[in-house]
Amino acid sequence: MVLTFGLISFAFAQSKVISGKVTSGTSGPIPGVSVFVKGSPANITQSDAAGNYKLNVPNDAKTLVFSFVGYTTLEILITGTSINADLKEENTTLSDVVVVGYGTQNKRDVTGSVASVKSKDLENLPVTSFEQALQGKAAGVQIAAQNGKLGQGITVRVRGAASVTAGSEPLYIVDGIPITSGDFSSTTAPTSALADLNTNDIESIEVLKDASASAIYGARASNGVVLITTKQGKAGKTLIQFNALGGISTPSNHRDFLTAEQYVQIERRAGQGAANQDFLNGDYATLQEALDDYSTTIEARLNRYSAGNNDYQTYKVNSNWEAASFQDNPATQQYDLNLTGGNDKTKFYIGGQALDQKGIIIGNSYKRYSGRLNLTNKVTDFLEVGVNLNFSNSINNRLSNDNAFSSPLQSVALSPITPFIDPRSGLISGTLPGAASNYPVYYNPFISIDNAFYKATVYRTIGKAFANINLAKGLKFSTDFSVDNLNQNEESYYGSLTFRNTGTSNGDGQNISTFVINTNTNNFLSYNKTTGKSAFDVILGTSYQKSTTKYSTIEGQDFPSDSYIKLGSAATKVIATSNESAFSFLSYFFRANYKYNDRYLVGFSVRADGSSRFGANQKYGYFPAGSVAWIASEEDFLKQSESISLLKLRASYGLTGNAEIGNYSARGLFSGTGAYGGLPGQIPSRIANPDLTWEKTKQLDIGIDFGIFKNRITGVFDFYQKNTTDLLLDVPVPQTTGFSTKTQNLGSLKNTGFELGINTENLIGAFKWSTAITGAINNNKITDLGGQVLNTNEINAAVAGQPIGVFYLPEYAGVDPANGDALYYRNSTDAAGNLDRSTTTNINEAQRIFAGNPNPKYTFGLNNTFSYKNFDLGVFFQGVSGNKIFNAGGQYMSANASNGYDNQTADQMDYWDKPGDVTIVPEPRLFAGNGIGNSTRYLSDGNYIRLKTLTLGYTFPTSVLSKIKLSKLRLYATAQNLATITGYKGWDPEVNADYQSSNINQGVDFYSAPQPRVISIGLNIGL
């Protein structure tokens, strides 16, 4: 007994109990904080609901570690048995760590221009793709959706468009992996490969904007670089978080179209207008003869569109096709489950998401299932290994292009006198074959909802294995290998009842497969050293990337019935094609940063890139950049300042490149499509250019970082100038070469602008109020195109001296009050240079003018966050200004009934009716084209301010959490796109018709769906 007692006493003598309380200066007591002895993570406890903890530790324990997600890990030396800890929230000061190319830096030491957005500003939003969550939150980064369809392409421009015909999207790097991005749609409506990423897995997004920050990525950095860092594990007890979100979507705007009575009135008036015009032209002997002829024609048409009866005379049917195009309260559901934890040796993050989103347009939906595993293991003191693995499966029930009669929103062209259901058949109007095939006005897209489908299914795996080896003090070797595998299948079937749209009576089916395998490896050395007042870090490495894309398509027609939808049942195989292409990059990079006396900073980087895309004489490009910074607030004359916490002056200059062109643009190519008379053959398809090389962008950046009043106000201001030369263009060549164009380096453009970002802590204490402001001004101008004017859609143009995509149109002069004619300004110049501002009724006699810029000059975001006790409120506004929008659908829907039998927008009832009328809507003249040509008549201001996000949340207090054994419980409600202030009369000012979108073709609206307004309720649970 004595021996046993002695052993027990000896055991107790070797340990002691430490207790205390964990708090945060901003949040009070923190429950669920992991507390353990450094080096012994198995001995662990957690703080309770009041923040209190107790831990039995060995007597020789030296340091306690306090760890909790969202707070900086704190280590405290053990000096007694009572230790309190005050944790600081992460990412709230100028000393944040930001991700840069191939590493991280203290934000205070960054000499380039880097915009950083953290997870708290991205999470739990009802968006399909992370770019939508980023919109308005990074100065100088313009993000715009083309329409409100789910999974569609989103335009991202960093400091303006840096190319005319090559790619202008930034380079996307996820955890060091240059991922596959861009459009893999088989139609002209682009999709976004970035939609495969789960926004809630993202820890931070850094946008590298100037050459100093981005030149480490060399030939692909002219359009900026977006670094996406996903969430990692943290030492401590495993934290389980579950998030659920459910919401209802509605269109953010509706448009008013004519009622049945108005439609009949304007069509009859259009007949009168056309009759009078034809009589004046001498086509009829008397006016009455013309009126009678047109009246007969109009009434017959109205009878036809009224399902072959005279209901139109009493306006019995008054169909609202616009409202019918939108689904009734489509639902969004999103569920996330995350596990985070680990110890000193191994850390892990496991995340999974299920997203089910119904679009506002009927027939549109998007589902995504994703899972992520990020795992690191410290094998020894000098070796760390890890893997990042992400898998996603998305199913996108797509719609037709904006410029297709099968697109639901084009149903607004159908007449309101046409019933949804044809009383003659009981079927959707327009389903009947034969003589009634010209009923209604156009193909009814609602037929496709039940008789067709277009589904894009994507399986995506992004994986990376890496190792970090500590070779010596401060010297580390890093190596990684990654694979981004995208496998997409697009399957469509158009049943026999869609014959009016497809031209096929017995069904048409397609199956299109796209397979992309993108591999990348990085190997680099990094060295950090501090000697006295000097500190420097150096990176030297190499990178290799190869991407291969395989594409195949097959189309079949004539199926036994609509019960057979697979191509094996098609009697006729119409198309069977396949192709394969690849590109590769071999790169070498170097970066060095030097800091002296904690105030003088110098940075230099250079990258050598070799690409398979360029000519034999220009395989390699070299891209250097340098930067300097002075932290003036460290000088004696400011160091003791009560008001200035930080004042840093920055300047950088460097060269970056753009390689986003076709894979074989420099090569002389042959095509195997020269078959003739049943014999195979090949034909030349491209002329070689062995001197083809990168587009090059020289960029100057001058910036100021500041913090005042103990960093209650912090901010950044930048001025930049980007000059791009050696533009990659298809230049006309003599036809005697056998070719019409040749890809060459020709032309230049520049972007100049200012950026401002301010963060303020307006009120602190029980009631907190903080504000984040982003604003940017960008001026884009093409300076040289070798005399070319690029104008593919007869709306936008690329021409020297103007911004890219400038609207190039005849100028509308209104309506002649005497006769209702549409007028245009001639805008011609005589030999003396005098401008002729007289008017003409012939649009072909009016010279085009540069009528406006589709690119916003000003972009901004304003985010206010309020909190009181357990309540929080976030109000985020986003907007643009200084741009124009062209309604390309106006010549049909807002055409004063002068372009056929399309239904019209309600404002067309203000048409000219009699001499002396003053209006901007010309007289209706059926098929006379009175004022319907592309002109400034359909050009509007694109300015808007949008209440992008409004969020109200309640976090349950620790007294409640302790009873239900939870570390966190928060309820919240979010409204997305709640309100928009704009002068644009279309559905939405954030628009660009998907079928024609390019660097040049911007700011065009053509029956494009508006953004959805989403009202959702969410729940965050932490265990």
C-alpha cells in the first residue's frame, strides 16, 4: 500500500493544472478554443461557453498554444498556473500575410499592387461561381455576368482589357496550380470552367495587378493573375462546421410589353402607315385601295395569331409571354460540411458541398457536388509533404443562345393575342404541324421545355502533391506535381414536335465530349535571411505545363419516336468529328526582395517563358519587373505620430506577356477535309509565321499604402499605366498567297487608371460599424491597329484612337414632326473639313460616329458592416458608370411595329400619329423599316448602382451554446441583387449578349436574361 501510494504521489508531483480564460478584444469570451502544450498536441482541452479552460500539463512544459479558426494562433510561455489568452482576429491589420507568386509576404512588405479578399467576404452567398462573390470587392477588377443564366461565362478584367483579339481573362492559380479556365461550350454562348470550384472552400483570393506582383508569371500575366488559396487544417481539436442555405429566386427586373388591345391597335396603325407610304411611293392608285389591302392583310394575320379565330377583336386572350418565361419561385439549396483539425505533425481540411440551383428562366438549372481534401504532414523537422485534392461534378441544364427562337425570353416576340394553349389541339401553341406551322409569329420556345433538353455534365478533378524540404536554415526546396482533369459531356435532344425550330421532323440529337488534361510541375528554391538591419528573400525555380484537349461530336437525326433519345437509335448520322490540340510552357523564374532597416524595400523578378504556341524564331520571351517602396512612417519624423500609423510609398515597372491565342497560330497547317469524288485529300488551312511572338505589356504603377488613427482608417491608392504592344491580330494578306489573313504582331493599346481602397472602423465597442470602399477609374484606348477597323457585329468596333469595342453607329436624330419619318444626322464632312449636321431619312446616308464606350470608366463597391451584441448586418452596394449599352433587340421589340408582327415594348405606344406630334418613336409602318436600323436610337447609358448583398444575422450567445453543446450557431437571411438603380430600360444593365461576346463585342443586349434576385435563409453550425 505504501509503495502504491508513493507511486501515486510521485505521479501527481510531475504535473500541474493550468487554468484561465480565452477572450478576444472584439468578441468577448471564445468557446471551443483548442488549448495544448506545444510539442504535445495529444494533451488538449477546449475552452467552455464562457471561455474558461483547465489543462493538466507536465511540470516541464514551457509553452501553451491557443488555436481557433478565424483567430491568429497564440503561444504563451508558462510562468504560473493561471494564464489568460487574448486572441486576435485574423486578417484585420496591415500586417496580414498575403499570398504572392510561389510564396507569401507580410502585407506591410509588399512592394507591388495586390488586392486581397478573404473568406469572410466570399462565404455563404447564393452564387454559382466565385467571381460573382468577388464582384465589387477588389479595386480595379471589373466583373460582369453576361446574363442571368446559370453556369454561363463571366467577364473579368483586371485594369482593363489588355488585348484586342487574344485572351483578356486573368490567369487563375489555385493553390499554386495554373488551372484550366475559359469556355468549353459547344455553342457560341460561353460557359465558365471556374464554376467547378466551391466558393466556400476558398480561404483568400489575391489579385496581382501590377507588373511587380504578376511578372513572376511572365508570359501569361498581362491580364492580371488571380491567386486562389483554399482552406487548410489547423492544429487543435477537430472543428466540424455545417452550413445550410435555402432561397427563392425572382427576376431582378421585368419589362412591360403591349397588351392585346395595344398590340391590335399598333398593328392596325402600322398597316395604315405602310399603306400611306406605299401610296406616296406610287404603288397604289388611291390611298383607300392601299388602306383596304393592308387592312385585309392585317386582319388575316391577327386572326391567324389568335389561333384561327376572332378573339383578338374582343381581346379575350391577353398572354403575358414575358412573365411566362420566368420560373415560379425557383429554389436554391446549398449544403456544406467541413472538418478542420490536426496537430503539430498532421493538419487536414475536409470539405464537401451539394448545390442545387434553379434558374429564373424556365428550363434552366444547375447542380454541383464537390469534395476537397487538403492534407499536410511534417514527416521530419526538415521534410513536409502534402496533397490538395478537389473533385466536382456539375450538371447544367442549359438554354439556347440569346439569339435563338428556342431561348425562352425570345417568347416576348410572340403576340399577346396568341393563347398559351392552342384551343384547336389542346397543345402548346405552335405545336401543330402542316399549314399551321406559321402560327404563332415565331417558333414557340415553350415547346422545347417538354420536348427537348440540353445538358452539360462535367467531372473535374484538380489534384496536387507537394513536398517542402528544409535544406539549411532559411533555405527550402519545394516541389509539386499537379493534374487538372476536366471531362465534359454535352448531350442534347430535340424531339419531333420541335420541327419548326430544328427543321427535322423525327428528332435531332447531339453528343459532344470535351476532355482536358492539364499537368504542371514546379521546382524551386527559396532562401530567407536576416542580418542586422538587412533582410532578404530569394526564389529561383522552374516550371513546366502541358495541356491537351480532345474534342469529339456526333449528331443523329430521324429517330423511331421521342422515346428513343440516344444516338444509337438515329437512322441518319449527320456529323461525326473529332480533334485534338495541345500546348506547353517551359519556364524559369527568379525573384529577390530586400529590406533595410524595416523601411526601405526593393524587389526584382524575371521570368523566361518558352511556349509551343509561337514561331520557331520566337519560342522564348523574357519578362522582368522591379519595384521599390519606402515605409516613411518608420522614419523619426513620423514614427511618434499620433495620427499616422502607416505611410508607404511604392513604385514599380515591368514587362509581362499574353499568350492566349490558338495553339497553332504560328504554324503552316493543313486540313484533312479535302476529300473529293470519294477520295481522301488535304488542303492548306493556315499560313505560317515563324516570327509570331507574345503580346507585351509594359506597366508603371505608383502607389500609396496608409493607415491613420491607429489603423482605424487604412487604405491604398494606385496610379497605373499599361502599354501593350505587338498585338496578336489576323491581318489581311494578298489573296495570291492562297489565304485571306495571317496571324501577326501588329498594333498597340494602353490602359491608364486610378484605384482606391479604404477600410474604416467607424465605431467600436458594443455597437460596431466598419466600412470598406473600392473605387477605380480606367481609360482604355487603342493606339495603333495598322489602319484596320475591326467591326464584326456592325455595332462595336476596334479602331485606333478609341476604346476597345467603341460603339460605331449612325446617329439618330429623332422623328420629323411633319410626317413621322425617322431621321439621322448625316455627319459627313466636306473637302474643307466642315461637318454636315443636316438630317436624312436614309440611314445609309448617315456616317457612323463613335457613339460611346461599352467599358465602364468607373467601378466601385461600398460595404458597410454593423454589429450589436449578437446581431450583425451587412449592406453591400456595387456599381459602374461611364459606359453605354446597345439594345440590339430594339429593332424588333422597340421598332414602332415597323419590322413585322413582333410584340413591342410598352413605350412604343408613344408613336408619331399625326402632323405636329413631337416624339422619339417614329410612325408605325408595317415592314417599312421606319427607324429600325442599328443606330444611337437603341443606345443608352449603362450606369447602375446595385444593392448587391443585404445580410442580417444572429449568433446565439455562449450561454445557449453551452447547453446545446455547440461552439457556434448562427442564423442569417441574405438578399442578393435586391435593388438596382439605373436609367437603362432593358431587363438588366449588367449584360452582354452571349452569342456574340468577344473583347470587341461588349455592352450588347439581345433578349438577355436579367440577374436573379435571391432571398435566402441560412444556418451555420459549429461543433
